[in-house]
Amino acid sequence: MTRAATTKLGAYAALAGVGLIAALVLGRPEPAALAAPFALLLVVGLSLAERPKVSALFELDAERQVEGEPVQALLELRAENTVTQLELLLDLPRGLATEAPNPRLLRLYAGERPELEYPIRCERWGAYLVGDFFLRTQDRFGLLVYEQKLELPRPLKVYPRGEEVERLLRPLETQSFAGSQTPRVRGEGIEFADLRPFVPGDRVRRVNWRATARRGEPWVNETHPERNTDVVIFLDTFAEARDLAGGTLDLAVEAAGSLAAHYIQEKDRVGLVAFGVVLNWLNVSSGIVQLYRVLDSLLDTEIFLSYAWKDIDVLPVRTLPPRALVLALSPLLDDRSVRALIDLRARGFDLAVVEISPVPFVERGTGELDDLAYRLWRLRREALRASYLRLGVPVVEWQRGMPLQAALEEVRTFRRHARVVRV
Amino acid sequence: MLGAAGLAAATTFRHGGHDLLLLAVGGAALLPLLLGLAVRWSPGLTLGVGLLGAQQALRLALGPDELDTWAPASAGVLLFVAELAWWSIEPRIPAWAETALAPLRLARVLAISAAGAVLAAVVLVVASSGLSGGVGLELVGVLAAIAALAVVAWVARTHVR
């Protein structure tokens, strides 16, 4: 706790001093009488001043919440002595806001334990520590100021609010584990594929009796097995474009969270690679625990500035399993990520790029030269997209306000006509 | 501001001489006070309140030698004006969780102003009691002035806000 004198204390002391000196100089009691109230206030104020003894307990009603939803916070103050005027400020990190009055002014009596509620609105995804309070109190006469910081950190994870995706993008090949996807191959399963004549070794339960009766010889059903797929979400964290309302990283994280949730819901295995200055990865796995792992990793995603070159070789081999769909979410602003994606394609990965368009975040200049630079930049981006398409990599532009499903459908349309080519 | 203007006017028109000079000093006191309140500038308030006190001292210097019986009331009003002025420039809190704080504080300001006026009256009563001034009494006065200045020095040394 720090203690400081207010300007009022200095001013009153000066006024009292001048009054007393004037009384001595003029040889009259009236100036001393004028100075006396100021001196009285100083004496009374300083002698009655005592350090406020305030402690607190702070709780959140949830440790996890979805972006846009509220969290209730409760602060219980404890005062050991009476505090006539307490200014209380909850210092919330950027991305969180409260609708409660903040700062607020209180009067605390000795032994009192008031409970203050702070409805906190989670405005942006992220991992936060909430609970920094600044307390400022004055003595009864405003002569001294006491300041104190109470650190009562409580973790709060705000997950990105994903959007509904009706149809996911499927890898070209499935894995060998059981899942919800129907591969092209035939085998043990429940999804009907075709009919064929009975051969020795076929199980009787697979005989299609209707077809057998119609054709006069035994026919059996063929089925597709149910398989899962591996999906690696590749998040480009080298660079972003942003404005006050958000940025490409926000959109990418929201899309990644949404895709991970939907893939895991369909029993697929999902992995994550946050490829940037700080490399972050999760091996593919399935289940609700994996979903929370992915979401927690996404919360730690940040953009750091660095010019150090980095390529795909730094990634551990197991993060990119064979036959996995690598779904890249990138603004395609940094050469390192552009190069890494081309590398992935060259290594035969099934790659699709959702380009989080930085164009809405870039202001077109007013001058002729600015306009020329802007147009050149747009042309270079189109050329980059064309180079990806030449390699057989679908690149779709996705912008703020556009449904993610639309981007996925565009990729699907491209992949319907394109085939994997080993380069 | 109304209290300060009233005090300046009362001091000017109660005297019956040198009205213009006293009015000028009173007006000069109101200007820094107004400026201090407008821009939340504490030295402006100090100067304003100081000039109001100087107006009183000037009236005493220019007036007759008899004891000013209105001095305690002037002292109380001066403290009341100063308290309200410093209250006005305190940082604003957007939400007052306890609305009862303001009336309580106003009551406290009134009480301390009244107590100040009583103390000023006691000072005058003691001064007019016929106790002959001497070296001892003057020494007490000097020590009180030095103590006040020591408080100023202490304040200046500490972090002032």
C-alpha cells in the first residue's frame, strides 16, 4: 500500500502558515483567526488518519465460457476499520468488459463484508486472469491518499464462438479406425454398397434373400466399412491484418474451433498446427478431451514478430499423419507460411487452403500511388492463388461475415473435379 | 464560487473605505479560483483562497485598530469555500455505489467549518482577553508558523497528488 499527500494538504498548510506569519507581521490576531480553521483541519485530519485495512475474496461462477456470453464475478470485501470513501476499480484485461459500475465508490464500516457483483461480458476469445483490483481511499478530510492493488487472479478461458457447419470437408482417403465416414472401399460395415453372387466363405447373415429368390441363386450384400479420417488444422500465425473490430487471426481461430468441434463430433481425429514464430502443435486424436486440448491451444495463439526463416521441417513427423487432410487457415500474408503450404503439397499431403482474406482490413489509399500499390498487392495475391490452384491446392477466400460453410463448399466443388497429383 | 464572491463582497462593503482596492483584490481572488475549478488546478484554488485571506488582511491593515468581530465568521466561510473547492476538483467517479456519501460529506464539511469558526472565535477571545503580549507568546506564534511551514516542507518531500 502506498500513501501520498494530496495537494489539499500542502495548500492548507501553506495557508495556515501564511496566516500565522501575517498575524505576527501585522501584530493583529485576526489573520491567526483566519488561519486557525485550516490548522485545525490539518491537526484533526492527520491525527485521525489511519491506514485502511481492506482485504477481499474474489470468485467467478465459471472458468470457461464462450465468446459473447457473460460470467458472473463476485467480490467480497472485508474492512477491518471504517473506510469513509473507497474507490474500487476492477482492472479487466482487454477482451473482457463489465456492465457493473467500474470504478465504484463505497463506504465501508469496520467488520462489514459487502458483496459486489460484476457481470463480466466475454468480448473476445482468449485465456485471461481476472481479479486485479485497484483500491484508493482518502482519509476523512481528503489530506492523504492510500492506494493498494489487490491481486486475486482467477483463470477464465473464453472459447471462440464457432458457427454451425452442416457439411464438413472430407479427406480424399480415410484411416483404418472406426468412425462415421464411408470410404470407397468395401468391407465389413452397415452401409449398403452393392450386391454380388455368393462365394464360399460368405456369411449367411449377408445373404440378400429377396435378390436370391428373384435370381434363383444366392446373392449377398456388400457393404462399406465405417472409417474415421484425420484432419490437421493448420493455423498460420506469422502475420495478421486487423482493425479495431478484429483481425484475420480472430477469424482463423473461430473457424479452427468450429471445425475442430464438428470433426470431433463426427468421430474424426483432429490435430492442430499453429505455424508461426512460436510453433504449437497437437498430434491427431479424437474425443472431447482432444477438443478441449485444441481449444486451449487456440487460446494461446498469438502473433509474434520475427524475421527468422522457418519451414515445415521443424514440425514433428507425427503431427502430420499420412492420408490426413491438412486444412490451412491463413491470410497468406507471410512468405514463410506460403512456402510451407507449398512444401506440404509437394510432400503429397491432401491440402486445402481457406484464405482468411486480409482485404477488408486494408484501407485503400487516397493518392494515385497508394491506389496503384493497392492494386498491385491485389494482383500479387491473385497470382499467388493461381499458383496454388496450378498445384492442385484449392484456395478459397473467406471474409468476415461470410458463412464458413460457403468456403467449404467452394473447396468441395474444386476437389470434385481435381485429383491428387504427386509432384 | 458563490460563497467566495459573497465573502469578497461582504469584506469590501463592510469596511466603508478603500472599496475599489478591496474589490480589486476580491475580484483577483475569484479569477484563479474560477480557473482552478474549471481546469481542476489545485494551485489556482490555493491562490484564490489565499487572496481572499489577503483581502481580509488588507482590510485590517487599512481599517481601524479595533478587533474585527466578524473574523470568525469569515474564517468559517473561507474554510467552507476551500473545502467545497477541493471537493469539486477531486477525480470523478462515474458511478456512486453509495449515494448517501455526498450528504454525509457535506454535513462533515459544514461541521468542520463551524468548528473552525468557533476556534477562530476562541483565538480572538484569547487575543482580546487582556493578556499582555510578550516574548513567550510571540515565541509560541513563531513556533506555530514554523510548524506550519514544516508541514508544507514534509508535504513537498512526499509524493503529492
